Amino acid sequence: MNIKKAGALALVAAGLLLLGGCDQAEKAAQQMLSKTAETAKQAIDDTHKAAEQALSEATGGQVEKDQPEQQHKESSQAI
């Protein structure tokens, strides 16, 4: 009877350890995805800024922006 109890306890303990490991893996994956999304957002913002600068230089600065800078920042934060 004691062996069965010890075996059941070992199974429960192993299950809890497995669940704990899954939680840690999920948190790590979420952090990685968050960092990847932030890096992609930064790359898009940098590309947009470089394109605006190139367009401004090509047209002699005569082209007005379609949307204000604040509106651009708000829309990029939504990503």
C-alpha cells in the first residue's frame, strides 16, 4: 500500500513539475514574441522615417506630410 501511495505522489509531483515547465516555456515564448514585435515595429518606423527623408530630399522639401507626426506615433503604437 505504501508503494502505491509513493508512486501516486511521484506522479503528482512529476505532473506539477511538468506544468511548471510549460508555464515557463509559455512565458519565454511570449517574451520572445514581444521582443520580435517591438523589433519589427522599430524597423518599420526607421524605414518610414528614411523614406520620408529621401522623398523630402528628392522633392526639395516641397511635399507636405499626409498625417501629423503624433498621429503616426499613435498608429505605430497600436501595432
